[in-house]
Amino acid sequence: MARVLVIVPFPMDEGNVAKRRAQLNAVRLGEGIEFDYKPVRIAPANYVSQQDSVLADIGILEAGLQAQADGYDAVCIDTVSDSGMSALRSVLDIPVIGPGRHAMLAALMLGEKFSILAMWDRWRHLYTKTLAELGLQHKCASLRSAGLQPNNQSLLAGKEDEFFPALYEAAMRCVEEDGADVIILGSTTMHEAHAYLAERLPVPIINPGPLTYRLADAAIRLRLSHSRLSYPAPSHVAGGALAAMGAAAERI
Amino acid sequence: MTRILLLTPADVQAPAAAFSAGVTDSGTAIVHRRVAYASTPPVGAHDWALADLAMLAAGQHAQEEGFDAVCVGDMGDYGANALRSVLDIPVITAGRASMLYALSLGARFSVAASARDHVRIGKLVHEYALDHQCAGVHLLGEDGELPAALDEADVVVLAASPAGASRSVRAPLVEPLPLIVKLAESMTGLGLTHSRRAYPAPQVRKGDLIDALSRSGAAS
């Protein structure tokens, strides 16, 4: 049995973790793979500034640091920001899958240009960072948002009637005005809208969380992991310091 | 059950050992067809046009044959865009998919290619706008030995039979055939296929003509 650790980027109760785990319902997986969901201890309130990005990197690094020692075969990060992905790759030999990077690369297997559909414009910096790292800005037709306030705990529950049509309208503008061949949902917290949008849009729309589950399976079965040259190992791993930080965050 | 049609070029040794046990889902069935091009090896534009036609002919009926995905197992991605234009099921191709996938593993990739594919892959790197991400397309040695330049590569895409690659490299080694089959499973598992905006369907399907051209070319 292959075991994958999914790192949830906010502290949350079991009920809200279940809303994240529900992403498993959107993908048909092969046998012999299971997913454990683990919320971080260290996190920002949300992901709208570079301060938040630093805290997110630390929180996800701390949450995943022991994944390999704990017997996991891969790590998926449940945020399109790919926060903590590079840091974890530098210390782990098992695959670490970030949905942002993987969704952009997968989109280019389905079309020539993609747009990223966000809840609100405050997430824009997350995408520009990954686009710059990949050097694929010219493949991005647009970053558009529906101008909606996200909730990283309850996700879209109770707001479907308002939010789903607004996301559809923004997605159609990506296609018709910006020339997108493929749409990427800009957050794993938007997964509840995926089926609604996929049924209605004239182009493919990537659900980034479930994509990572399939790519984790592929990486495990193909015995592929990240390059040490791209993600060099640290001279020593600050495990003690990070654990102390995790404990400190829990007390606050 | 996921049914995948794998098309590989007849002028390259069949990839018998490409799929070690346990790589695919137990519910995945792979039907392997070898495709003969009218002019081989495909080293220039004349050959490439004929290879496009051959791959298109070999895969154009895949959907009505009941396949869930098509994999084009030639690093030259021959016929790939044409197949997408006539099929609604995903078409995963060795060149495009392995280069993009390599970028999920490292910042840049290098390709190790035989003389058969060397020029074509350089063209595809440019066409896919990956010039900045590609550290180089390197020729394999006469005996299939990996060139020394790959010792410093972030990620290596092996555009040739793994059996021929005798030098071990530190970098992750992407083997296109098993990769494209896993990606085809992934796309079908996610209900994803290519965009009609990028690959519009023809107004008039010419399936019979394509079949006839392919048959007559093979018979000559």
C-alpha cells in the first residue's frame, strides 16, 4: 500500500478537514494508494501577502518534515500557492507535489494557453510567483478573479447559488476575452465548484487538488522524484527548531 | 477498465520492457500498435509530414474503437495535434508530456536523443516555447552511452530505449513511454481531455481519405 501525506495549509477541526478530503471524490484512483490529511500547526490567517507566504512555507515545511521517516511515499500540498514545496523537496527524497506548478504543466498538455481563475485578486501574487519560477508567463492567458471573499475553513458551503455563477462568468471571460484554452481553479478551496464549471465551460478546467493525487500515484509507480540539483539538501535539517516553532504556534 | 491505445514507431525497437509490473492500475488495458512511417528514419521535414499522416491514420478511429485515451510513443510527437483535432479522448504524447513533466521535477531539463530524433526534438523544444527551460538536446553515443554533459543535468528526458543508456546519471531520468501511460490514466481518471479551443475539430472529417492514403503508402 502506497501512503501519501496531504498537508492542509491551515489548522482546522476534523469536520473541515473532511471538506478537504472530499477532493478524493473527484478522481478515479488505482488500487493500493491511500491519503492521510494533516493540518499544519503554523499558518497565516490567509494567503494575501508575502508575510503570509513566509509563514505558509514554514508551516508546511514543519508539517511535512517527518513524512519520509513516518513511512509516507509522497507528499501532496493542499494549496495552489505551492507553499513549502521547495523547502520540503530540499529535505525529502520522496516526491512532493505542489498543485500550482503541476496544474500549469498539465494545462499545457491540454492546450496552448491557460487562465487561472481565482476567488479574489488578493491571490494574484501566488500565481505570478510560480509562473516566474517556471518561466511560463507567456503561456498564461490571464489571471482572473470573481471578486468573492473566500473562506479557507468552510470553503464554498452555503454560497453556491451566488458563487458558482460568478465563477462561471469570470471563467467565460478567460475563454472569450483572454483566449484561454484551459482553465485552472486557482485554489484547492474552490474544488466544490469544479463539477458545476466542468459541466458548463467549453474548455477543460483543472481541479488542482485531485490532479496532485493522480500525479503522486504516477511519481510513486514510476519511481520518479525531484532533482537534487534543483533542490539541494541543506547542510543540516533544523528539525528541533521547527518542532519548537510548531509547539509555540499551537500555544498562541 | 481504462483502455489505452499506445502507438509506437515501427522503425524503433518495440518497448517490450517499458512497463514493469505494478506501474499501471490493475484496471488499465494497453493495446500496443506499431506504426510504420513511409520514410524512416524521420530526420527531416519530408519524413515528418509522412510520420504525421501515419500516426493520424493509426489513431484516428481510437474513440469509436472504444479507447479512453491515446498515447503517441514517439518523441517526435508525430500526428499528435491532428489526432487531438479529431478525437475527444486525451492524446498524450511522448515529447510534449515528458518535457513538461520534467519541469515538475527540476528547474531545467536535458534531453538525451539518438540521431533519429535529435533535430526534431530541438524543433519541438522551440515550438513548445521551452527554450529557456531546456539545458540542451544531447546526442547519445554510438553504443547508446549517455553523453558526459548529462552528468550536470537537473533532469534528463531519455528519448531513446533505456536499454541503450549505459551511463548512470544522478539526475531523475524520465522515460517517456511509462510516463505517458500514467498520464493518460491520470487524465481519464480526472475526466480531463484537451481543449477544443486549441485543437478545433475539422469541419469535414476525412477519415476515409486518411485511411486510403495510409494503406496505399504502405502497399507501395
